[in-house]
Amino acid sequence: MQLKGKVALITGAAGERSIGRGIALALAAEGANIVVNDVAKPDELAKRVAELEWLGVNAMSVVCDITDRTQVDDMFARAIERFGRLDILCPNAGVVTWEPYLDITPRSVDFMFGVNIKGAFNVCQAGAKRMVAQGKGGRIVVTTSVHAHMPFADMAIYGSTKHALQTLVNTLAIELAPHNITVNQIQPGWVRSAINDPSPSVGNIDGMMETMTLIPLGRPGKAYELGRAVVYLASDDADYVTGSFVRVDGGLILSKY
């Protein structure tokens, strides 16, 4: 129970097969009370709250479009009203479309930059302001990707957003250090989450098997494994860790790809 009594807020956590859910369950297993967010899935969020409460913690959900700063500020106000504090913030929500570079549309660019960059900025800034006002430090753990370092075909814009997020994490780590707020990132590889279902590389059994040959450990990651990495970065064990990352990819980035 490393996080007993702490309060964590996770964005993009409604889906049953989502990294956000894995993060929420892992933090709850260590005793943290949880606020789960997503953009328009109240029924799924209700299921997340129920399973988190079954683990013995308090939980609430907030439907919020993170690209809308007014909604984001309201989300934090509701979380603070319910729990009185914010200790751990996990800007996890992200979107992707797979398109060859010459076919990328302005709509796709706006969509991915809107959620992955503007949304993460909104959540990080609003949450950091709450933590600074509390005066008790905090932990921010952003979900980026191996794409922050490893370019993939058909993912030019998604990869660009994740590389930009890495710069945001590092800069926030410098600026928030005087407030005892650490800022780090987790970098997933191929995770069997719903966001990857449309991926051309896993759309059929041959593509899936070929992708797995690129992973030294021979399998996709599990959302809960990403959550365990967040537990470490949110715990006292990571008191002296900031501006860093934990790559949870089964060795994918070392592959021949």
C-alpha cells in the first residue's frame, strides 16, 4: 500500500482495454483514491468507478473534453471538492490515426495535436497549479510512447506529438522542481489496447505475428504493466527521479525495426 491515502487523477481511463484503466487499477491496488476521466463515455467510466471501489478505495469519474480548458478547470475543481487534494496526475489520454504522410489530412493533424498536445498541456498546467497551491509537492506522470524516439511509418503526426510531449515533460521537471513536484513519463511500446486495434500491423494474424517478432520478449505489453511503472514513479521510491522515463516496451526499441 505504497500510495495509501493519496489522490490520483487519470485521463483517458474509461476503456476496458486502455492504458488509463491499467494505471487506475495499479494505483488503486496500492491504496490511492482515484479520479477517472474520459471525453464521452459515462457508462464505461461508471464501470471503472465500480471496479476501483471494489478494490477498497474511493473513486469518482468526470466526463471532460481535455481540449477545452474550461472543462479541465472544472474537472480539477470537482476532484478537489470531493477529495480535498491532488497528489498524482496522469495525463494519459491520447489519440492516433494511421495514415501515409502524403495522405494526412488537416483534420487528422488538428485531432492528434488537439488531444495529445493541447489536451496534455491543459491537464498538466491545471493540475500543476493545484499542486503548487497545496504546497505539498506532487507527482506528474505523462504517457508518451516509444514513438518519442522511434519513428514508424504512417505515424508521422502521432510520433511528432509524443516527441513534443517528451520536451514538455523535461521542461516541466525543471520548472516544477522548486515546488517538489516531479514530472516523468512512461513510454509504452505495443500494448494490446483498443487504440491499437486499427493499426495496419496488427489488423491480421500475419501482421500480428510479424510485429511480435520485433519484440524481444515476444508479446505485447499489458495495460497493468504500464500501471506498475506509474506506481514506481508516483511512490517514495522515486523521490529523486524527475525529467526521466520508464520505457515499458518488452525491448521493442532495441529491435531491427
